[in-house]
Amino acid sequence: MRIKTVFFIYLLLLFSVRLSSQNTGAEIGIITDNDLYTSSKNDQYYTNGLELFYRYLSKKTKPNVLKKINEIHIGQYMYSPRTIYVNQEDMFDRPFAGYLFGEFGNTNFYKNQAVFKKYLQLGYVGPNSFAEKVQSKTHLLFHYPSFEQWDYQINNALAIQTYFMFSSPFLGSLNKERIDFQWQTEAKLGTIFTSLSTGFVTRIGIKKLMPLWDSNFHGASLSAVKSPMTNELYFYMAPSVNYQIYDVTIQGSLFNDNSPVTFNLIPVRFNAEAGLRYRKNNWNLSYAFVYRGKELKFYRTIGYFYGSIRLSYLFK
């Protein structure tokens, strides 16, 4: 019932923002992450994620900003161990955890192809995220075995989370109509995650690449003027180095140490993402294979991977 209430409030908020913004377009979509999108036998660590989002153009821009897009998200992430031993919490290789959040952010697209994104998330990690209930009902629906060890999950922690990303052109002499490079740096700061990541991103176009201020790569498909190009199809790769400072889903809350199962982080790890993105007129679709290096100090823990699917529709 609470999930339905939250969803109704979200839809109401989207409708009110749509009326008040008086912009020339909007985009609504879904992001679904799951380790089963890469393998039917792969079920570990970051086990499921779901986000609904709404984007709209902002009227407030600066002279050097070609486009500014605001967005609202509501989402839930779930985390679980790879191997479970009943009533032996010391054998878990990751804590159970859930994260439920609402998000507001915006992205600036600059004339020099630079991109700056920031957002604020508010929510909860712990039983207040309803992750146990959602996972139990989902597993029941698809006839998967249910986990009975959610009693060992990370305890409730209030989420006040920020995110910043800056991307700028890289290796300019190699950038062509069908390939380009950007250097991308991301920072997370808050009560849930604190980390820094940096690495390059390359797009390899099957068709001519759209400029980043019109491309769906950073969610820039919305435009106040009609673009001569409305179709995209390209591969991309994004390897990066990640420095982890804090992760409540592994270490427990900063403000208490009463979560039953916690671990210490591995500070530096390698991450990577590769995928295919497509746009046809008002539709955006993408699939990504995401790899995350070993994140915590435990002898049985390994790096992991999952798939991410995005689908959205543009309203003009």
C-alpha cells in the first residue's frame, strides 16, 4: 500500500511540474537494472534497481549554455550477498540492503560539448526502503526462491545524497563524425555514498553521431527547436577508476554501528560500462553491460556485473 501511495504522489508531482514548467517538451522513462540481464545464473551484490524519471527543458540558461534539462527520479536499489548460509551471518560476503529515494537534478550542455550534471537525492536505506517486501513479492511472482535473511540487512539510515558529473572533450584530434571521446569525472557526497570516479568515454557511431547537447547519451534528446537529426545508433565504452570513501550499504550508517553485518571498503577499484544506445524519433532505448570491481574486504567477494535497460518517450 505504501509503495502505491509513493507512486501516486510521484505521478501527481510529475503532472504538476509539467503544467508549471510551460516548456516545449518532456520525456518520461524507466531504468531497470538486474544481474539476470547478463546471465540467468548471476544473482549477487547489486541485484536489482528500478527508476522512473521525468525530464523537461528549463527556461533559465546562461549565455554559454545551449541547453539545460531538469529531471525528477524516484527509484529503489537492492543489494544482497552472493552466497547465503542460514543463521551464519559471518559467512555473508555482502550485507543485505535496500535504498529508496526521490531525486531532483539538472544538466547543463555547453557550446564546447562540455556537460555538467548535478542532483540531490532524499530517501532511506534500510527496512524503510521496502526492499525486502518488493524482492519477496517479485521472487514469488517469478517462482524464484525467497531470501529469509533480510533480518541481517543494514539498519535504517536517512539519505541526503548529492552527485556531480563533469564531462569535456578529450583527444580532440581523434574526434570524427562517427567517433568521439570525453573525459568524465564524477563525485558522490552524502550520507549514503561518498566516492570519486574518473575515466574516459567514447562513442562509436553506426550512424553519424549527434552532438552531446542533442544526444541521448546524457539525456539531451529534448529540444526547444526541431533538430534535423532525430535518429541515433551507437556503441559506447566507459572504463574508470573509482575511489570509494564511504558506502552505507556495506559499512552501515555513519551515525550508528548497530547493523548486524558490515564490511570495510576496498578504496580503489576498476569499473567499466559498455553498451548500445538507440533513438528513433520520439523513442529512446539502450542496453548496457556494467562491471564493478571488488568493493569490500572479504576473501570470498569478487567483482560483479549486471545489465541496465533504459526506455523513454519524448512528448512534444
